[in-house]
Amino acid sequence: MKKTFALLLMCMLILSACGANGGNKNTADTGNAGGNTEAAKEITIWAWDPAFNIAALEVAKAQYTAANPDVKINIVEYAQNDIIQKLNTGLNSGTTKGLPNIVLIEDYRSQGFLQSYKDSFYDLSNSIKGADFADYKSGPTSLDGKQYGIPFDSGVTGLYVRTDYLEQAGYKLSDLQDITWNDYIEIGKKVKDKTGKALITLDPNDLGLIRMMIQSAGSWYLTEDGKTPNIADNAALKEAFEVYKNLTDSNVANVHADWSQFVAALNNGDVASVPTGNWITPSITAAADQSGKWAVAPLPKLAGNDKSVHASNLGGSSWYVMNVDGKETAADFMAKTFGADTEMYQKLLTDIGVIGTFKAAASGEAYGQANEFFGGQKVVSDFAAWTEQIPSVNYGVHTYAIEDILIVEMQNYLNGKAIDKVLSDAQAQAESQIK
């Protein structure tokens, strides 16, 4: 009887040990801290714009799943405003339930999320190197020395010009290589006189031009810490306002009210130039009858600011991994695609028109191709070079709130209010609203 009991006890101990070893093996295989195999092998991504961001994700998905067929990647399209609302609702509730593994966030908005909900985002410092991307992307995508975002597309700007209109006014592209905004307006006057065409089209409710001018000088609406309004004593902002008013007073600008009117002004040949982000290229090249009539020059700089350069940014976004189940797999997906795959970036540029901010990609073959629409100019190579020159600024968490104030004050300025009063009033309003 004793022998039987001893034998039974020994078998139980052996089975228990085998079960423990098996459990350790399963946990290690998941690569997920919670041991949830399904969560680690299936990830969901939120993004907007099917022709650009979603299309880029599809390319990355194909690249990654070819080497990782056991990973299921769900790509969900939402409008950008819907993503912002869903993130705010979920994060404000104190739970990450229902949130994606990866989300695309516009660079102007990212610090608002990182500073308010830092623990809800996964630290990617061990997955990618922020220094591998354009320097100006560091401000929006990092916090407290940690890298939270995977920088994506470049909002690098250029001055798109109709070379045929310039030639009628006696100018060549070489005449626009090192000009100030004041020079630009003088050129516009001659173009208007000789061709009858406006130099530029402006939307009174869009301060994108102001953003470009102040960032070119390393300045923003907020102080360097991204928290305090920097309006009343902001020399770059003051000059940018003055340039804007000069554009309207000189009768070289027409007005548009929305995106469709903006693109129509370009495609219909109503304007001679457009200073904006490189993402406008597909809209311009859509007018096939204008092939060979466009070129891109460096952005003009502020005349009264020694820090201003011929490069700036408008727009752009980056990828963020949420601190939810499956974050390790999500980080691995991002690190091996947008964080490292130089060849993939060549495909993104060729097939979709994405100019990335991954530095190594700029040396690829696709980036050096001549573009016949732009008269054989290697426009992407130029944009890549200008990307390296973009001054880094801290967009902070209040860009859009301050712009709501400045849009109203800009109209007051155009209607005769003194510039110093405009900026001091805007400063006071911003300080009152931003606590």
C-alpha cells in the first residue's frame, strides 16, 4: 500500500512539473507581456486618406506579412477629425478599450495627446532611432527624452511656379533661388502686369502661409517649451502678418473659400504660383495639359529675420503605438517598415507620392528621378534637401486654439487695426483662454 501511494505521488509531481514547463514555454512564445497570443498576433491601425496614408499602410502591410504570415493587420479608415474625437473620448474615459494598436496623428496635434496621456502611448525608444528621421520631426514625436512617434510624411514646402508666366514677365527659375517675401511680391506685380494672372490665392480662414513663414525662422505661436503664448513680442509673426497684408494690398492675390476652389485656381491657370507643402504635387500634376509649365523653387524667406531660411513645413503626421495588448507586435511592424525599410520608401514615393522623413530613403533611386511634368527637375531630390534645412520648433498643444484667435485678428489687421495692437490683443486673448 505504501509503495502504491509513493508511486502515485511521484507521478503527480512529474505531471505538475511538466505542466509548469509547458506554461513557461507558451508565455515566452507569445512575445506579449500578458501571454495573450491572439492580441500579440493581430493589430489594428487607424488612419485617414485612402489615397495616401491608407495606401502607404497597405504597402507596409504587404511587406511585413510576407515575412510574418501569422500576423493579421487590420487597417481602418476614419476621417482625421473622427480619429481625434475617438481618441479623446477613449482616453478621457480612463480606458484604452476599443482603441487601436497604432494610430496616425497630425504633428500639430501630437504633443497634446502625449502630454495629456503619456502612459497611453508606447515608448518606442528601443524600436527606432529618432535621429534616423528629419530633425524637425523630433519635437512633435518625442517627450521627456523618449521617442513615442514614428515620423512619417514630410510637409516640406516649396514655391510652385508657372514658368511660362514668369518668362512673360521677364523672369527665369534661377531668379527665384534666393528671394525674400518682399521680392516675391515685387515679382508678382510684374507678373500681374504682363499676364493678368494673380501671384497667389489665399483663404482668409487658413493661416498656413503664416505657419510656413514663422517656422522658417525657427519660431512658433508658443514659446520653446510649447506652453506659453508667444505672440505680442514675436518678431517673425509680426513680419509674417505684414507680408500677408502686403500681398492683399498689392493686388497680387485672389481669394478662395475651400479646397476645391484652391485646386481649381491652380488647374485653371488662374495663379502664377503657390507656396505650400509638397503634398500639393498630385493636385497640380492632375492638369496634364500643364506639363512642362511648372517648376518648384525654394520657399522665400523673411527679409527682416536673420534666422529665416528657404525651407519650412506645412502639415505632416506620424505613427503612434498605443499601450494596449499587442503593442510589441505593433512596434515590431512599425520598426521593420516605416522605421527601417529604405526600399519600401522608394515604392511609397513611386506608387503613391509619399515623401518620407526617413533620412536613408533620400539616397534611393526614386528620390533622384527627374520629373517631366516639372520640366525635368528632380523635385523630390530638392524637397529632400530642403527637408534637412527645416528649423525645429515646438508646436505645443495649442496651435489650433491660437489660430482661431489669430484668424479674427488678421481680419482686423487687414481692415486697418494697428499691427502692434493686433498682436497684443491676440496675446491677451490667448493667455486668457490657455490656462
